Amino acid sequence: MRIPMSRRHILTAATTFAGAVASLMLVEPGRADDGSAAASNSQLKKQDVAYQDQPKGEQRCGTCKNFLAPSGCRVVSGSINANGWCLLFKPKAA
């Protein structure tokens, strides 16, 4: 006997599956020998986000919500220039 599936059931299953896949994509295997190594593994490389040391128009790292003064970033690894720019630029809330 075949059990009919409603659209609601199919959409719920598809949403659950997509969420599980997205969660797995966020988890990166890496060394957990100390906290700093694990933290750097979760950040993106500069070349992956087209980082440059110059601003792009009015957009610059110093005005981005991900910038951590004096030279850090929440999402990009390495030393970040406050006058730099990358594809992940998001302006700070006014």
C-alpha cells in the first residue's frame, strides 16, 4: 500500500535536508591541537574573498562590521589593513 505524501510533508523534508547539508558545509575538519589553530581554520583565506590592501570606492575594511581593530577580521584570516577591501564587505550600522 502506498502512502500519499502532501506538499507540506515534501517541503518540510526538503527544508530539513537543506538545513542539514548547510550545517555540514559549515563544519571544517581541522586540527584541534589548540584554540588558535581551530579558530584560524574557520576563517576564509584572503585570496578566496578577493582581499586587496586598497579600498574600493567608499568601501574599506575599517568601516566593515566584520573588522576587528587594529588589524583583524571576523571572517578573513591574517592581518587586515583598515584601508583594505574584500568581497564580504558589509557596512557597519549607522
